[in-house]
Amino acid sequence: MTACIVGWSHTPFGKLEGETVESLIVRAATDAMEHAGVGPDDIDEIILGHFNAGFSRQDFTASLVLQADDRLRFKPTIRVENACATGSAAVHQAIKTIEAKAGRIVLVVGVEKMTATPGPQIGENLLRASYLPEDGDTPAGFAGVFGKIAHSYFQRHGDQSDALAMIAAKNHRNGVENPLAQMRKDFGYEFCRTESDKNPYVAGPLKRTDCSLVSDGAAAVVIADVETALKMKRAVAFRGRAHAQDFLPMSKRDILKFEGCAHAWGKALGDAGLTIDDLSFVETHDCFTIAELIEYEAMGLTKEGDGARAIKEGWTQKDGRLPVNPSGGLKAKGHPIGATGVSMHALSSAQLTGEAGGIQVRDAKLAGIFNMGGAAVANYVSILERVK
């Protein structure tokens, strides 16, 4: 335990008219410092998570954080990127700064502005997170990649359409209580399960309700060393963490096992001295419902091929034995790529300090976070625990 989250902020996610990458960064950075009770002079380093991949013409964005306050000028500032796990890459990079004793307090901001981009270009940008020599011509873009994964899963383990609809319905129901969520509507199981004009098939067995949203938004966290954190108003410690990077080509691995995800979970839980059953809740990367289903297996909640049991028996509901995505997840909360991992850490910290409002999980003591880039390529796990 070397670092703690001591403050955070989170813009609404959605189609944010009038906002830019710069305005979102400034808003998140300013609010996070205020929440942590620190000023610009206290910040030793700044890490920005911003995927971009063509969404913004402004592609050199690290220094935009300095726009929050002139006193941030000359602070060491870098931008990191690791596809859809960009936000967690930024968080984990901040911890490395603290572990190296190169700083006591680090400001982390994650951001993405996606909705101003035309639809076809959105698909092209997202597909850049796949292995283009194999997947560059996939119909329906990145949804098509996960549609192929879902089809292969169904072939190996049977049709799981009921389970996917249950996952979608769960996350949409949870999102209703999240005032920051992009989509706050309880669609119900029947709507998510049934093909219709409003819920057509998008790729393979995946319908529109199986796919996460195109989103704008930002989130930020302030991370401090433990000694400093314990003198502050709140402190949520990293009890364990892991990053496992897998091969980019799906042809080099069994894509249905999410082995990088499993490896990261095993290391983070092992370092924390915990098992999956010790956690109070999990925020996991449900870019598509098939991803959440396979992640149940990779995190050790069920055996391989049996992930449907976790949702069908109610384990992952908000009042179940291990609530998964009480925030609504990427499915309902939204998925502004660079902000997603930071959002997971901010909202999990809010859970552990009792500041989560309507999405609050009862007696939350230990949080698990899984953020994924590409098709289980970049895999980040954090285990959080409140220490003050």
C-alpha cells in the first residue's frame, strides 16, 4: 500500500454540447483539486489519459491540464494511452511516480470528446484498438469484433442470449440511479432480449442494448502517498493492483478466456491477500455484454463457460453477493474512452467513502476495478480499500 486516492471529480457523461476536450479537462481538474482540498502548488505531477485516435484535431493535449490554473505551469505533465484502458493506465502511472518517490501528490485526468465525430469515422477510430491486419475490414467495426467473440462463445458454450439481455437490463437499471450516467432508463429484460426496430442486431448475436455508448466526458482523481493521504480528509488506498498486456492479434490466443484479465485479477488479489469473494462490489469493463459475461469467469466468480450462472442466479445484481457495475457500467453510464478508467476509480472511491448517492452499495468495504483496452489486450485491475 503506497498510494491513496484523496479526491475526485466526474462530469456527466453523454452528448455534451458546447464542451471541448479542453473545457472538460479544466472542469475535471479544478473540481478534483477542490474535492481533495489541495491547490495547484501542491501538485507534483500531472497525468492525462486521452485516447483520441482521431476524435479530436488537437492531438497534443497533455498541457491542456495547465489551463485549469496558471500555477500548474512547469509541472511535469504527460499524456498516456492504452486504448479503452487509457484511464487506468494514467492512474497506475501516477502510482509509479509516488512509489518512485518522485512526487507526493499527482493529479490524474481522463477525457474523451467523441460525439462530434461523424458515425462512420467513430467506427474507424474505434477499430484502431484492434489488430488491423486481421480485423481492419470487420463489418460493424469494433462491435463486429465482439460480435465474432460472442458468436464463438455461443458455439462453445451454448446460446447465451438470455444472459446477455439480463446483463444489459441490470446495468440499465443501475444507471437510472446514477445522475452522471448518459442513459438513465430501465429498459427491462424483455426489451433487451427481443429484436425490434429500436433494438436491432448490430453484429452477430449482439443487439443495440448489448453495446456501450458513444460518449463525451471527463473524470479526475488526486492520488497521494500514504503518509500525506492520512493527513487529509479522506484516503482510499490501493491495496492491490496489476497490469497485464496480452498479444494484440486474437489469433495468437484463446479469445474466449480473457487470459490477460484473469492474470491481472489473480495478481492484484494475490498482492492484496484477498479472494474475489472478499470484495464488496466490482466495476468492470462492459464495453459489450459478452465482455462482462466472460469477465465473470476471468475474475474467478464462476468456472469457464459458466458465467451465465452469475447473472441468472442474481449474484451480480446490486443486492447480490457481488454487485457488478452498480454505476450502470459503460453500458448505461457511458464510455468516453480516456475517461472510463478514471471514472471507475472515482466512483469506486465514492462508494467506499459513502459518497455514492443513489448507486451506493450497502456496507462497501473493498472495491474491485477491471478496465480493458482492446479485446482483452490491455488489462488493469485495482483493489481499493478506505483507510480514512
